[in-house]
Amino acid sequence: MTTSIRTRTLGFNTRVSWTDSAGPAAGLRDGIALYRAAEELGYQAGWAYQRHFDHYLSSPLPFFAAVGQHTSRIRLGSAVLPMRYQDPILLAEAAGTTDLLVDGRLDLALATGSTALWDPVFGPVADDPRTEARRRLARFVAAVAGEALHTVDGEGQGAPIGTEVRVTPHSPGLRSRLRRGAAGLDSAVDAARLGLGLITGTVLHDLEPGETFPEYQARIIEAYRTTWRATHDSEPPPVAVAASILPGTTPELRETYAAYDLQRRTEGMAASRPEGALTPVIGAAPRGGVVISPVHHGDPDRVAATVATDPGLAAADEIVLFLPPAFALPANTRLITDLARHVAPALGWSPA
């Protein structure tokens, strides 16, 4: 039985990658060109992934400020910023500045799940990484909301005693555009309680025995919406879901996408790396309860049919196309074009 589609908007997710031979400047310019192409196609959002110390975008906010000067409508989203490695006040200042520069088009998706992978670089924390990330998230949300962070209580603090210190510049609408990236049910419920939007993607954990990835994703979204309504007595904000949706409009493309699907299923998150990129520390196939999303590929009609019956995607308000990290600008442009022209309209999407 076909599941009804709730999709209202369309986005994409890019790592803004580069190769050793081309270099980072070319990769960043290609990233801007991709956003411009997506806006011309009518995409409502473009999300960029943050990854440190590799061949991918490490600092999304200055990148978004640059993209904002070349576009006028498309939303610019981070998916996701790990709060364990952020200074919440400096990030709030940079986010406010960026949002004002791009005319209120910034969406920030944040995460509190973290390993201690980069503790030797960013420095250890007193608590475990997740507890520290939650503390920093709360501090950041308060700062973006314009709350007083400190009251001057002595001389030499740069302002008269009694002055309430708030982050500047303040962008009034940014607080309503903060989201939580959730790879599990608990994070989604927590996001609803905190009044944050939700984006969930291509990696999930803590599935029930026998539960499929799409079934669990749908359950996460339902738990988020139920918790939001109970906590805030209002309708929840739109939910975004990232997915691998690869419509092949030629035999060559279908072969390429099938090869990517095989690589994704056998190598997990280590699949599809640009030339010179590091091999992820997780190794090959996912372990420890982590599950990778399915890849929807084939001819456009087949892809549209499988997406329409995917419970997680059917529950989403925004479908976000996850672009294979090793794809260069021509391949990415072709993919976002084919999705917009041959699949997304069948899912109830209309271009901006």
C-alpha cells in the first residue's frame, strides 16, 4: 500500500569536498556554484556538512556568508554542527552575523552526540563529551535567543556595573530556525522538549530488533511531533529528512548509482571519499548498532515509487538529497537536476 507523502520542500546535503589535485579553493567555489544551480532549479534549502581535518568543509558559517552573496532565496543550513567542539558564545556571534548577512536564510542543525575523537586537539572536558555538548547547546540556544548571559558586577569589565551582556549582533528570527540533528529516538524527543526543529538523516542507531531503517525513522519523527504537541501545545515545525535518492536517467547513471549503493552497503560511512580524504576510523561495515539508510536508485519511476513507500520519507516535510561525497560538481548538478525534474514533482513538490 502506498504511503501518503507529506513533502513540501526539497533540499540537498553536500560535504563541499575537494581533491588533492584540485585543492580546497576549487572545492569551495564548486560548492557555491552548486547552491546557485539548486536555487535556479527551485530547491528550497541547501545543507552543508561539517567535518574537521579532512577534505571537506570545516567551517560552514563563512561559507554560508559567501553563498549568500551569490543567491537570494535558498535557505542555508548546517547539518550538523557538533556542539562538543564549539564555543557556544563565539558560535552565536558568528551565527548572528551570518544570518543578518544572508537576510535571515540561515538554518542551524546542531548535535550533541560525540565521541572523544578530537579531544587531543580541542582539549578534554570535565564531564563526558555528551554532557559537555548538552551544556554548550543550552548556552548557545540562550545566546541566540538574546538572553542576558552576564551582568557586569565590577569595574574593568568594559561596561557600567549592572549592564546585562547579550550576544551581538542579534538576529531576531534565528532562534526559531535552530534544529537538532537526531540519529536516535532520545535525541528527537529531547529536541522537541527544548523547542528545537528536527533533522534526521542517513545514519541511525538503537533500532529495535527486526525494525527497518525507514520504520525507525518514521517512529522517531512521530515521537518528536507527539512530544512537541504535548510540551508546547502547538504544531511542531517542519521535519527534514536526508536520504540517498539517485534517479538514473541514463543506463550509465544507473550503473554508477548501483555501484555507489553496493559500496555504501559494504563499506558503510567509509564509502565515496574524494581523492586524498582520510579513511573514517569506523572501518568498513557499520558496527555497534549504527545502521546506514538505504539507497533509492534505478530509473526515475522506480525511484519515485520506492521513495513514496518509504515510511520515514513519507513522514518528512522536507526531503534532503544526500550527495555522495566523492561526486564532483558536474555529477552533483546532474543529480539535483534529475531529482527535481523527474522524481520530486511526483512526490508533491513544487519549485520555489
